[in-house]
Amino acid sequence: MKSTSVPVLNSLVFIRDPTNVDRLEIDGIGRVWSSDSAVAVGCVPDCDGDTTITIGWEDEVSPDAALVFDGVLPTPSGTIVVETVPAVTVLEMNGVPERTRVRIWTDGSQATERVTIGLG
């Protein structure tokens, strides 16, 4: 399991395979956006503080929050990254299968201070 606390520019983190170049449509409505190959989660604005991001295998993370995403992402490189804008990698998990189940929990607010990502 890996964790970090960072200021998130543009209040968005992206979860994807680093070889994915698809763009997500972010409409500003809601707090989670997804495509067939990536997920974006709205976070607390960087001017209001840091967002704590945790990524790990399903049995490693201890979510005590609202499940906001449960899906499968293609991960042909065997890696999942968590990025901020503009494409700054803040966390990375290697050794994932070619298709990875991804579940994401937050504190439930649109400007969440906590994002937990479970893989498996």
C-alpha cells in the first residue's frame, strides 16, 4: 500500500494506465467521471489544503468511506498511476493484471480530502 498527501491542482486526480492517452469528459457535475480506460475524482482545491491519496491491493486498504466507483480498467502495461493536472504522477502501482478491478472510496463530499483506491 502507498499513500501521500498533496495539493491537487484543478481539484482532480486521474487513475489510469500510463500508456492510456484517452481524454475524459469532465462536465463539473458530480464528483467522479469515468471512461472505459480512466477515472477522475474531484478533490479539495489545492488552495484549501492537501488531499490524502492511498492506493493498494483490495485486502491492504481499509476504506471507511463512501464507495464512489467500482469498475475494471485496462492496464496493458501492468501499471496504474494516480496523476494530478498537468500529468504529474503522485502514486504508482506495478504488477497489476491486464484488466484491473478498481474501487474508489472518498469521504463522500464533492471536494473530498481523502481518496482511497483498492485494486484487485
